[in-house]
Amino acid sequence: MSAAIAPEPVVNEAEPSKAKRVKKRLTSRWATTAAIVIAVLWTLPTFGLFVSSFRPEEDLNSSGWWTIFTDPSFTLENYVTVFSESGASSAGLGTYFINSIVITIPATVFPLVIALMAAYAFAWIPFRGSSWLFVMVFALQIVPLQMALIPLLRIFNQPWLDISGTFTAVWIAHTIFALPLEIFLLHNFISDIPREVLEAAKVDGANHTQMFLRVVLPLSLPAVASVAIFQFLWVWNDLLVALVFSGGTSSTAPLTQRIAEFAGTRGNQWELLTAAAFVATIVPLIVFFSLQRYFVRGLLAGSTKG
């Protein structure tokens, strides 16, 4: 009797070859050229804003920013006026800038911490009704933000709470509005962590808190950085939420409110608006470029899986 020959494992060569073809296309000369062209077109308005912020009011109202190549004229008067002129609430731009930082940092950290813990619970802690609860959290993304502004504001104005017009109200509002999307995004990333890694940690005696802090959190840094960048940019550029819950006073209002005031009642302060807008872009650019490597890794996470 001849010995039975075990069948050889089938090796799927389609996936590696497909990945190589995709990588080759993305790194080809035409793809690189197209990426450079898109980057230039995307950066052009920002460069125009930067140039316009240094142009005198007369030149700005009479010609486009591209005329600096034939008739260069620059001034720092726009920035001097932006930082020295008081707003509707008798406060300079620096006060609003600090307010935006005070609003943005906690409004980014609070929902991120809560979403991380919730995403870990949904992914790796089995409990009754977890699937239905996750579907409900996911469904909250379709609720328009504007529908919740007035009910939430009425709750904040209740005598037993009375936090409307404070930073606390703005932090809570941004946290509530950010949680559904952040939980969904982080859950998708955390649930892709190999089960063997967590089981090995459990065999070593780690509880859920230790596994979350020592295993899941370090492995999730790319996703955390990506979500943090999106939330930071959303809160930093927000005007509606902060204006509704901060009360619009100079002690709590964000930088976006002061920029809107620079536009003037008839849009006749364009030179000040460009200077203030460029000041507002400095912090997001610093945050993005400092976390860029994590951001790219977060976007590409799971892209090579079959």
C-alpha cells in the first residue's frame, strides 16, 4: 500500500502580485507627477493668503496677489493692526488665540480618551447588548449637529448646572459631538489587533486595564494620532459650537469669532482678514507636521490585509 501523500498547501500568489502592481502604480512617474500637481494646486490658495496678508490695503483692493512678481510691495501694518486692535468685546487677537488653545486641547483629549476606552470595550470585552449598543453609537453619526444645539444649551442653562458661557460647556459639547465617529474609527482599528497578542497578555496575568494600557494603546498610536489630528482641526476651525456654548464673550470666545469680526459688516477689511486667517493656520500646521508620520501610518493601517 502506498503511503498517502498530504496535499500541498495552496499558495495564493494573486495577493502579493496585486500588492506589487498597486505599489508600482502609486510610485510610477505619472503618479508622482500627478501628486506634485495636486499638491501645488492645493497649496496655491494658502500661498496667496500668505502674500495678501503682507500687502497694503490699497494694493489688495486694486489687484490680485500674483502682481507681487511684477510690482512687489509689502507691509507689516496688517499684522500690527490685527494684534493691537480690539474686537467687539474689547480684547486683542492674542486673547482669542489663547481661548482657542484652551478650548481645543481639552476638547481633543477628552473625547479621545473616552472613545479609546469605549472602542476597547466594544472590541474585546463581551457583554450583553454590545452589538446593539455599538449600532446605536454608529447611528448617532447621522444626526445633524444643529439639531442638538438648542436642547443641549437648555440643559446647560438649568439652575442645577448653569455652565453655559464657560469653557466647560464648550468642552462637553465638543466631546458629545465627537464621540460617535471617534468610537467607530478607533473600534475598527482596535478590533484588528491580533487576538493572539491579547491572549498572550491574558496568559501572563494581565487584566483588561493592563492590556489596554500596555498592549492596545501602544499598538493604536497611529490611529490615535490620526483621530486626534482630525478632532483638533475640527475644534480649532469651529465657530458654531463655540459661539453657541461660550456666549460669544472675549473671555471664552475662540479665534474664529475674531476672524469673522475682521471681515467687517460689509467685508471691507480684507487685509486684516487675511492676516488674522494666516495666524490661525499656524497652530494646525504645527500639529499636522509634528504628527505626520503617525497620521500616514494611521491612514495606511490595514491597507495590506487581504
